[in-house]
Amino acid sequence: SAVISQKPSRDICQRGTSLTIQCQVDSQVTMMFWYRQQPGQSLTLIATANQGSEATYESGFVIDKFPISRPNLTFSTLTVSNMSPEDSSIYLCSVVKVVGEKLFFGSGTQLSVL
Amino acid sequence: EDQVTQSPEALRLQEGESSSLNCSYTVSGLRGLFWYRQDPGKGPEFLFTLYSAGEEKEKERLKATLTKKESFLHITAPKPEDSATYLCAVQAGPGTASKLTFGTGTRLQVTL
């Protein structure tokens, strides 16, 4: 298994500001992902965090809006930039220890933008 | 494009009343189908992975089955602590590594 610590657990932010979410795993993992879960909707993959290189973004998500870092095999950050109320959502870090096997999820960051 | 549809959206059961949740999918080359449980304010918790039609897996009161078009999560004699949202996800196609496509989930409430 993998123990994932995600911070902050929740935040309320003003429009136009940025928030950085941290994801720390208790052991080295092969892959790290960032998901968004909007109210009443399914989990949507934002990007795959690649160690030492630029993240791979899914359609509809761009680096300027959601910059991601992954400096090593156990840590990643997601920044939500220039926030608007439409960014209010739960953001989830997830990891895979073995490619093709199950994802483990962090407890999520509940973001509200006013 | 991969699609996952879960039904019903919400289900209310009395304790001991067995039922099934459905997950239908349309994918190109299924590599795995996953079931997760999500409690309010928490991330999804892994339950099962199914890889091929006909496969079944069980854990306590839960049993997951898979056909070529859908998966069922059977809940036998549920208890209030089984109340949660149950998510289905598929992993498909070549080169997709571990990316999953999720359904919107079924919110289960079990009452005394």
C-alpha cells in the first residue's frame, strides 16, 4: 500500500490568487497523478506528474493554469493559478507503485474560490 | 473515447436488504476495471480490480463481477457502515499506463 499526505485539506481563496497543493508519499512510487472532482461529477485526470520533467496534461488542462512539479519519487505539487469560482472543487493526488496496478489516493484538498 | 456509466445515481437500502450496483462501459481494449469506495471528505479507497469477463472477486459483503460490457457490485446484507459512494473506473488501450476513466458513482445509504 501507500500512505499519501495531502496538504492543505481545505482552503478558501479569493478570486485571482493561486494555491499550491502538496502531495507527499511514504515510499517511492512509479507514477503520480492529479485529479479533480467537481460536485456531482466523476474524477477527471488533470495531468501525470513526471519526475524531473514537465507534466503530461490531459485535454482541457494547461500548464499555465495548473503548473505541476515532481522533484523526486515521493513528492509533487499542483498549483491552481489565477483562480475563479469555477475552480472550486476537490483536488486529489494519486499514485501507482507498479505500472498497470491500482491507484492509491490522498484524502484530497477541498478548494472553495470566492 | 472511453465512457463509464454507473447506475443508479443513488440507492437507499435497509440494513440486510441486498442489492446490486451497475457499471457499464465502452472502451477500446479493456485492461482492467476498478471499484473504489469513497466516504465524504476522503479520497477513494480501492476495493477490487477485474481483468477479464467472467472474473469475480469478493470482500466481506461485497462481490464484484465482470462481463464484456458491464460490471456489477453486489452488496449482500448491507450494514449502515457500507454507506458511501461507490466508484467504477476503467483502464484501457495501449500506452495509457495507469490512467483511469471514472464513472460518476452510486451514492449508497444503508439505514437501520
